Amino acid sequence: MFLSVIIPTRDRSVLLGRALESLAVQTYPREKFEVIVVDNGSTDNTALTCQPYKKKFKHFTYIIENNPGLHNARHKGLFSAKGDVLVFIDDDVEPFPTWLEGIQEAFVETSAVLVGGKDLPRFQAPSPWWVTKMWKNENGYGKTLTFLSLLDFGDSIREIRPWFVFGCNFAIRKKVLLEAGGFHPDSMPPELIKYRGDGESWVCRYIYQKGYTALYHPKASVYHVIPPGRLTLDYFLQRAFMQGITWSYEVERYDIPQQRNKIIKAFRLGILKSLKTLVKTNFSFPGILEEYRFNKIMKAINRSFKQGFTYHRDMTDRDPELRGWVKKENYYV
């Protein structure tokens, strides 16, 4: 199977270099995959960083996409790719040596159309206690911390909901991505933030609606580099604001205001319920104090989420052009 590894990047040449070095030591044969770096308007030495890898890899392409936005870079890679399976990663991840081997196994041995694995943290500074607490939180599969794109569902292969394949480690059959109409807008420069959408979540929604299979394969795992700036409350508040914009986009695009209002209410009530439960079960003063502080942080994150949601609702109400953008059939151009 021939795989196309696509790496959108912008002004993070050092991180990109580490990602490319990780690809150079894959257990999967180099002649069976290509690497496509899509430069989305870098002003650093990204082009120079890529030069040595034209010799290290049998198939290596460096291309430029000047239209700002992660979706534009991803689509540039999509239409440049030669493989039937497209493997999208961020420039700040370092894949396991078995990463491509695991992806190949998943697609050959199962009917999966979407594959991911562990997204483990590589913290560049000590993690604050409240981030550690959030990362330890488990759902029915394992651990996730979506604001840092972290996920660990253990060491067994399993079917999962598509939304548990995060964009930093996202392998998909090309024909399915084309069926879905490609990605929706995701990360945008600050001055274009109102044009943010639901990114790869739309593709996950499409896969879920079609009843296709998404698979978790522990071999197909990466380390996600977490710099000190992302281990701050300000960063989490920023991410919450952007998530609020994303959910407002979904309300407008998919006409689900009642569903979204229920989610907002559940999010708020979930925080309060969690606090009451923890206070009842933890009788030590330090424990109660920690939960009180954690609850304040979660409330601040919730406020920021609602601010982003309200900001985007107001913008779409006032701006017919933005409403048209939200409703676009696809975002290829």
C-alpha cells in the first residue's frame, strides 16, 4: 500500500524538522510512502529545513499554499497526493517508528476508512496540576485531553467513534475524504478567526453518518510536543473561545440550535455536579481546596467558550457574507 503523509506547516521549522526526522526512521519501507510538506505562508526557514529531506526520502515534495487557513493547506496536500490513503499530521508531532506500519495494517486488515492511535504528550515544561488532573480524566475508552489533542486508549486495537481520531494524527482513505467534500475551516490567523469552522470534525461527522468504521491502532501513535505556552490558563481560555466559535458554526451550518443549547447546559451543570460529588467524597481540607480551585478554572474555561459562541453568533447575525461562508458546499477554494 502506498501512503501519502501530508504535513501542513507555518513558521515552525524546528518542530517540522523533528517530525521529518521521525519519518526517516519508520519501520515501513520508504519506497512505499511519500512525504508532502505544505507551507502555509511561512516567513522562517521552513523551505531550507526541507531541503535535506529531498535526498533522505524516495518521494518528497515541498509545496506552498499562500491562502491562509489549515483547510487550504490540507486540501493542497489532498490534491497533490498519489496515495489511496492520506495520513495527515501536524508539524509538532513525532510519530512512533511503527506509525506507518500500524496505519498500513489497519487499512489492509480491516474495513476501516479512518485510523488513529495514541497522541501522547511530550511536555516541554512541567505540567500544572490542573492540566495533569484534566489529562487523567477517563471516558469509556481511555484518557483524552482535547484542548491539547492528547489521547491514550491503551494497547489494544479497537473500533472507536470517528471523533476520537484527532487532526494531529489523522489517516483516511482518499476516496472517503473526497466523498465528504474535504475539510472545513479550522485554524486561522487571528484576523480571520470569524471564518473558523469545524475542521476535521466535519469529516468525522460524515463518517459516522455513513456508518463507516474508524479504528484505533496503538502502533499508529505519535508524541505531541506541548510547549510551555500551551500549559497556561490563557491558552486554555483561548482554545475554549475558539471551540465556542466552532460550535456556533455547527449551529448555523447544521441547524441544530436545540441540540447545542442542551450541550451548553449539560457542560455547565456537569461542572457543578462534579464539584458537589468531589466535595462529598473528599473530606480532607487540601482535597476540597484543590477541587474548589479546579472548579474555578473550569468555570473560567466555560465562560470563554460561551464568549466565543456568542461572538460568532453575533457576527453571523450581522454579516450575510459570513453566513454564506458557513453554508459553503465545500472549501476547496
